[in-house]
Amino acid sequence: MRAEDFSAWLSAIAGLSADQRREALQALTKASSAETGSGSGDLAEASLKNRGRRGHREDALGTASHERVEGRGCPHCAGREIIGWGRSHGLLRFRCKSCGRTFNALTKTPMAHLRKKEKWLDHARAMIEGKSLAKTAELCGVHPTTAFRWRHRFLRAPASDKPRMLRGIVEADETFILESFKGRWSDLPRKARKRGGTARHPGLHQDNIPVLVARDRKGATFDAVLPQVDSASVGTALAGVVTPSNHLIGDGGRAIAAFARKAGIPFHAVPSPGKPTAEAPHLHINNVNAYHSRLKQWLTRFNGVATKNLPNYLGWRRALEAWGDQLAPPNWIKGAIGNGAYQHLTL
């Protein structure tokens, strides 16, 4: 091979996907085996297996890198003419032909400049399993404060990853999460609670934070923390997500019904406590009520969630269900850098 051809081949390696790099390495191993004999070939094959074990974590992020760049283009100008541009700090770099700037898959994402990338898969696994901060820190070999900071860096993108719009029949209802000042040590407006505590009154009350959940029959879920339960707040949250092409179902709450009336959306109120009638068994809010139940049961492990961080935890639960059968640490990292299950993060 000519020197210039070899240089071009080397520069193209940075643009290969993880599978392509593995296939190229196997081809090189076979070529080496053919030249040096079976003994060297066996050694090369063993070396390849060892490199595969060591490179598993790098490959997971490398695959996410290519998928993000292919899906989003240049993070600076959204250009699509992208070429490989080597590697830096363990990450593949790319160059945009449109603006001439270089970047990696983490540029302009919540994960940018976060260190110890070799620990990310362990942290992602801990989040999928819902481990406590102490157990997560022990698993990753970091301080609990670092584990907490990582948790919310990993959740910043999923908190914004929501469906652009829901389809067909949509069930909507509010649920209430106890207000919490967890992590705040002074200037509390009330006496501190222990381990989450309980609300003084159920439903709409100053101690409770309203959370609106809308869910279609395909399982796509949209949620939002409401400043108050009224039609204006519901309308702001669901604008463009639920449209007149949908059939909205609720339990008869005034806020959702008023939003549907103003937006011209077909609305059906199911009889209290939300059960379908014999005449229309498909019109119910069982799916959204079941989601409320799963959400609250899952939140109990945290012994109270700080209200300021509630959108992150809603995104966490939403991502767990959205990934479904594809829920795995590499995909969790994809979601953390903006390639979430709904593919709808605007950075």
C-alpha cells in the first residue's frame, strides 16, 4: 500500500463504528495469522479477546457517540457533513465541514466535562436498579457527593426527553407528590419532617405538589409539574402534545375538562372513581392511574424527593418505562447525552 493511501486509511479509522472497528481488527488478526503461522494467530486471537473485554466500556460510549452525531449533526451549527477527527481524552472527535469546528459526542450535553468515564456504565446500572446513593458510590468507587452530582447530570437530559405529541386516545389525570425541602438546612417554612413524612391533607393542598400525567394507549407518557391546578396551567403543559386529533379522557376534573373545551379537543369524563361504563369499556383512565401507582411506589425508596429536583425524578421514571425491553446501561448513557427513548432533547 502506498504511504498516502495508508495515511488516508488511518485517518478514516476514527470515523468507524464500534462494530466496524471490531470487524477491521478481526481482519488484521487473520492477516497476521496467515503471515506468521498458527501460533502467532492464536496469540493474536487471545489478544483480541482481551482487548474486547477491556474495551467494552469504551465501545458502549463509542457507539453512543456515532449514533448521536448521526442523529443530531454538528452541535454548533447542526451541519450534517461530519468527518472523523481523531480521538482526545478517550473520546472520538469529529469535524464539521460547514463551520469547521471540532467536537465530540458530549459537546453541549449535560455530560460534557464529566470525568471517570470508565465508571459511567456502573453508575447507569445503579440508576436502572434504583440503588441508593451510598450503594451507588460504593459500586462506582466514588464519594457519595460525587454519586449525587452524577445522578443529576445523568438525569438532566431525560428530564427534558418527552414525546412531542400523543396519539389516539389519551388519558390524563393529576396526582400529588408531597412537597419536600430535602437537603435544605435552614429557613424552612415549616417544621422538618423525617424520612419523607406524610401529607396533612390528601389531594389539592399547599403541602402537595400537583403533577399532571398524560398517557396514550401506546405507552407514550408526558408529565409536568403544575404551578397550580387550573385550565391555564394544564393548557401550558399540554399545548401541542394533546390536540383536537386526540380523544382526551379524564375523571371529570375541572382543569382538564376546561382545557379540552377551550382547545376544541373531544373530551370524555369517566364516572368516579374512573371506571369505564358497560356502553364504552374502552373509555377509562386505568393506564394513567396505574402509572401514578408505579411512580409513587418507586419514589418511596428515596424517602422523600426534594421538590426542586422533582422534574429529574419524573424523567428518571419516564425513561425507565420508555426504554422497555431495551433498558440497559449503554442505552441509559445514550439517554444521558440526549439520545433518549423519545429522541426529543433540545440542547
